[in-house]
Amino acid sequence: MHWSDEGYLLSKNNFDENSIIIEAFTLKHGKYTGIVYGGSSRKQKKNFQIGNKILINWHSKSENKLGYFNIELIKPVSPLFFDNKKKTICILAASTILRILLPERQINTKIYNSFENLINKFDTVEWMKFYVLWEISLIKELGFEFHFLNKSNTNNNETNYVVKINNKSFKVPKVLTDNNVKFITDNDIKEALIFNKNLLIENFMTPNKLNVPISRSILEKYYD
């Protein structure tokens, strides 16, 4: 069995003295796990930064076995932002969320394209707004559609929105409902991250006994 595809590196772990096991999110084959011989060598090590775009050649004696990867670097992503801690941890958080939520070997071109679009937005001023909107789109694409319910505030004529999940109500931050917001504060981002985290916990983490990724928690703390 053999195929070639492009993808993004989601995780890496040591396998033996010279090899590693990686998880990659590919365009035409979904999330795949495989062994890379020599992946821990000094020559190859630079290719295996989380978030990097890679060309993957997979081969195995059986479709159901783990298989082996030969990797070529298409585009370094994480190294471009090593001097920006927020962006670095954000890439790690997004990659880890995909790693734990995506089913193995299930193609989802829409999620792949949205992740690639997010990566391409890291050079823009509003990159963090794109990130919180990406989390919302991911949650919906994975099957948890929800609707914002109106709750008018008669004291200041503002309209607030809430989401109800598992008989719990969560106030929706304005950054997620108002496309005309021009100036986004750290507090706006913090509220959006907390809201998204609650959706992830209610829909995915708690039902599947998963933990919120450490990188995701660190990202939230950057906006305290």
C-alpha cells in the first residue's frame, strides 16, 4: 500500500533511538499516524516542527497497519514565528485540538482548508480574531451546530446572545457576533477563548473524558 499527500504536522513522539512517530492532518487522507525512520536525526529534525506543512509518502504492507512515512518539507510554519510566543502557542493549540478531535483516517477537506486558511492569516493584524472564529467553525464542522439566541437588554438597548448546551447558558462574546467590531481588546479575545473552551468542554472533552490541551490553556492566559 502506498500514497502521497500534503499535510500539516500535528504531533511527534520518540519511537526509538533514531525514529519518531508522527500524526499529520492530510488533505486527501485525513489524520494519519506513521513512523519516520531517522526522524530524530539532526538532519531531519528541523522538518518536524508542529504546524509545518509537509509532503508525505506513506507505505505499509497492509491498510490497517501503522505504516511508515517519508517526509519532505513543503513550508516551514512554526519557525516563522519563534520570536512571537502568542503565535507559536496558538499554532500548537490549534494543532493539538485537531489531533485529539479528528477521527483517524477520515477525510475532511473543509476542515483542512479552514486550518490552512488560518495558518495563512498569522501574518495579518487580526490573526487572533481569525483563530477564535476558526475554533467556532471547527466545532460546527465536527457536528455540533448551535444557534445564537437573542436576549435584549432593555437597560442599554443592546442585544445580547446566548447559546444553550446541556441545559447551560453561555453568553456569546461580541467579537463572535458583530462583524463591525473594529477595535478588539485583549479582554474581547479572552472572553471569546473562554466561550469557545466551554463549547469544547461541553461537546467534546467531558463526553469523551478528554482534557483541554495545555497549550490551549496557556494561550488563554496570555490574554489575562
